[in-house]
Amino acid sequence: MDKREFALSILKQSRKLLTHRLVDSVVETADGILEDAEGLSYMDEIGTLQEKVGDRLNRINLMIANFPKETPSTERAAEKIQEDSEAPTISHGLGAPKLERFALFSQQVVVNDLDSAGQTLADLLDVDQSLGLQCATAFRKRLDEDPVIIQKTMLLRTKLMAGENNDSLMILWDCFRLQGLQAVEVLQTLKARLSAA
């Protein structure tokens, strides 16, 4: 467990303890709380309970809600794709002997082998090598900005299979900077390959 996970586990354990204390305190002072709520008591049971437990619980919840999200490293994102048995695959037509995997492309990008990545992507998207290299370069830049972009590409197959063309086009733009006619042509190619697979 790294420092971040350990810190978050402490906050969550604290929240659990405070929640138990709150429940116990409410049960113990139930009559006083109800009388306070009805305005029949001047003991301020609700205020006392808020001071004893409520404020602390609110602070812990706020800290958990604002706890920085873990941003996976580029290398870890690539490893995740390699481990993922559901990585999108696109064949080169019916009965094609070679099955390209998106994981290969992502690994090539991570190690900055953009020429090979461009060729792999050109094969996957059925575009010329120069456009493949352009898309691979754009993808590498996006990966440096936001390592989670690899996970977004994993949605492409799902969106295509669901017929969500607009979302698919947005992913092609966001990941590879494909737009206009080029994006539409790639979209059609990928849909045809998926239906033939």
C-alpha cells in the first residue's frame, strides 16, 4: 500500500469510527434530541451532538471528497492495456491471419517508437502511413497531457458496437486528433471491421 492509499484508508477508518459514535450518541440521547427538535428543551442536545461528533464527521467527509485523485502513470496505463484481455482488436477482414492489438500500439507510443506506432495505427485504422504517424504523434502528446487517455480509447469499440457515432467521433478527435472526412472514413472502416469480425 502506497502513502496515498494509506492516508485515504486512515480517513475512511476515521469516518467509520465517527459514524458509529454518531449512531451511538443519537440512540443514547434520543429523547433529548426529539425534545430539542420540538422546541420543548433548552438543553441544545442537537447542537451538543453536532459539536461532539457532527463537525468532525463533516470535516472527514470533506477531506475524503477533496482527496486528490490518483493519476495513473503513462507506463501503468500501458501495462493495464497489456493485461486487459478485452483490449480492442480489429482484424484486417474476414479470415485475416493477422490480428492487430491496440495494446501493441500503446506500448510503442509509451516507449516513443512513433514510427512503429504510426505503422501499427495506420494498419488498425486503414489509413496511409503519414496519417498514421500524425495520429500516433497526436496520441503521444495527449498521453503526456493526460495518461487516462489510453482508457478512453478502450471505450471506442464499445461505442462503435452500440452505434454511438457521435461519441466515437469525439474519441477519435480527443485521442488522435482525427476530424472531418478523415474521422468519418475511419469510423466507417472500424464499424465495417467490427461487423465482419
